[in-house]
Amino acid sequence: MRKSILHRTTIAVVAVLLLVPVLLGVLKNTVIPHPKAHETHEEHEAHEHGGEDES
Amino acid sequence: MQKGVMRVLLYLFFVTLPVWFTTWFGAKAEGILHDVAINFALVGFMMLTFQFLLAARVKWIERTFGLDMLIRYHKYVAVAAAGFLILHPILLALSHGSLTLLIGSNLPWYIWVGKAALILVIANVLISIYQSRMGLKFEKWRMIHDLLAPTILVLIFVHPWFAGDDLEHFPIQALWIIMSLMAGWMFIYHRFLRPKQLAGHPYRVTEVQQEAGNVWTVKLAPSAGQHIADYLPGQFHFLTFYREPGLPVEEHHWTISSSPAQKDYISSTIKAVGDFTKTIPETRPGDTATVHGSFGRFSHVLHPHERNLVFLAGGIGITPLMSMLRHMRDTDDGRSVLLLYGNRTEKDIVFRDELEAIETGKRPDLTVVHVLSGAGKDWAGETGHVDRERIEKYCGIDLSKRIFYVCGPQKMAEALIKSLLEMGVLKSRIRQEIFSFLN
């Protein structure tokens, strides 16, 4: 019956929509190399060096 | 089925697209809790923008699922989207280890915009769920919904644009703008442009006929040079009547009761019970109406190989079934149909003479059984309700070859479907249209 198909589909869709943000949130913080991460590292180093120069 | 799955996968792809984008092109990682909070907001935003598409009666989507199912999905998804958006500030506050975001007053203006959006989303969902229990009339609810929806769209566009680091990146900015424009366009087209287009080719009321008691059939013919768009027997359409001053101009949906084989007019048979429908008898030939449709998947035409049908109808629920029976008659369709038709009294039976004529004509091979719950002493037919006992009496014990079409008052339909399932009928062999979108 269409109504039960709708209910099952909605539950499946919402489950996927819950899982994807959680999974990608975890992946972003663990395994995915992020261009910004590299940039940040360089900025951090530059800042550190700058700090040393100033002192 | 395959088309339906493809469309659901497309929906999932687009709704999660900004999350994929931010994962690879967005701001730097700021901790799992923080990033999940942002991702939930992105998904919530996309779900809300897609709400405009789902509600806009887009044929490409509707024809696969049926408008009744789409509107129901629209309603369920609104609750889920509200859930995602509620989780967003809670998880952010947890990730910061501070409740300032939730209860603080010294916050930037764009945070207040986000809070306002969240409050309006929750209000919109609650008003829609409790509309009937609040005694809110459909037209008033629709007006509130039409005001809240675009306001929410603007707020959920503005809030992350200024608050989120991710919106500083071009792919996400582009997606944000495209989705917001799409949603805005859908709203404007659905609520303003299309009604204007339809009003440019109005139908003309040619006849208003009393069928029984407070049941009326309104026949409509297209304006000169126009033709009636194709429709399936059993489908419904949206009508807006333009009548003498003082009579309400509101859009309502009704089942089409005419046969698509009849090309001169299209008709709806309407029970005058509500505030608006009570004015239907005041409709006169020569009045005009806009017709938007047709919609729905409650039709035997979609299942041409099914030959053994049982129609279970109650009261005005006969209308889509009548359209199907008329179509079978007009197309010389000889399939077998058993109609169990419940009413209170003989006077309440709609289309009684025409049903008898179709039964006599044997096209389709129709058997009509009237069941009256308040029958007079003269009534020699079935008394009581269309129920399990009646189904077993006329269909026998083995129901495995039958296909059931159920249409009638909600409680009756629910009770019948429950009985059919208890009798071992597969869900796939029970057809029902949910005509009341807001229930």
C-alpha cells in the first residue's frame, strides 16, 4: 500500500540524512585531508616564526 | 517504481550536496561536534528549500508518487527538517562548552536571525500539524503558511551567509544562491504566476445538477479554442470558482467524476457540507472557474491487467469510482467489478440510476450492492455498514485474486483496510487515495 511505502521511504530518507552529516563530520576531522588544514599549518608556522623574529 | 527510486536518490544527493561540498571545499575542521552541527544546519536548509519544490505540484515529480503522497511527505520532512535545525544550535553550544549561544542575549544580529528562523519553522510545523485541532480553517492556515514559508526562506539564507565560515567559499555560496532562488521561484510560480496563467483560460460552468440530498455535480467546459487536458479516471483537480460578488473565491480540490472519454466537459461531484461547499448550489451556468490538474494515482487505468476489482465506497467517496466505472462503460471495458456502496439512507445514494444502467449494460461486468446504515422499513437490501462480513459474503473467502479500491470517510476507509489486511489481502492489492492533505 502506498501509505506504508511512503512511511518506509521517509524513515529511510531521514536516516540517510542523519547519517551523512554525522559521517562526513567525523571524516572531516579524522581522515579527509583538507586544503585549509595545510594552509592553517603554514599560517601557524609563519606566525610562530614571525613571533620568534619579533622577539 | 524504478523512476520513484531514482527521484528519491536524486533528492538525497541534492539535499546532502552542501555537506559534501563543505567537507572538501569548506572551512577547516573545528571538531566533530561542531562540524556535525554545521552539517545538520546545511541539510536542514536544503530540506526546507526542497519543500517549495515538493509543494508546487510539479508534474514530473507528482506523476511518480501522486500528489497526496508528496504533500504527506512534505509534511513529514518539515518535522524532520525542524529536528535538524533544532539540533544545530544545541550541538554548537555543546561543542563550545557554553550555553551563551542558546540563552545569551549579547549575540550578533545574524544569530538572532537564525533564532527567528528556527522559531518560525517550529511554529509553521506545529500550526500545520494541529491546524484542525486549533479550529483553523484551511484558507486561514494556507495564508499563514504562505506568509511564514518565504519569510523562513529569507532568514535561513541570511543567517549562514553572515554566520558561517563555509559560506565564504564559492561552490557553497553558489549552491546557496541557486537553491534559494529555486525555492523562491517555485513559491512565486505556484502561488501567483500559475493561477494567473490558468485564469487566462477559464472554464465555463455549463450545468449544476443536484444528484442527491446535498450532493451536486458541476459540469465545466473549456473556453473556446481550448480543450480539456488529458486525465485519468479517479484523479482529482483543483478548482477556483468565480461567481457572483459575495461568493467566496477559494481554491479547493475535488475528485473528477466524469469519464475522460467524454471530451466536451469535465465534472466534479461535490457534497455541500463545509463553509465553502455549502455555496456550491449557488453556482450558476455561465460562471467561470480555473482548473488545475489532474493529479493522483488512484486509477484502474494504471493497472490494465487487473481484471477482478472490488470497489468499497462510502457516501461521496463514490466519485472517483464513478469516474472509473463511466470510463469502463465508455471504453467497452468488460472487466469484473463488485461495488459495495455504503450510505445512510436511500436518499443519500449518489448516481443510483446511472449505476443501475451500467450494471444492466454489462460494460463493465458490474455488480452493485447498496448497504444502508439507516434504512427504512421498505428497504429489502443490505443493512449496516460496508465491513468484513459484507466483503466475505460477496467476495468469498479467497480474496487473493481481487484488487480493492477503497474510498470513503477516513474512519470507514481505515476500518476497511484493517479488515482487509486481517483477511490476508496483500497491501499491494489495496488502493486508497488520501484526499484530505492536512490529515
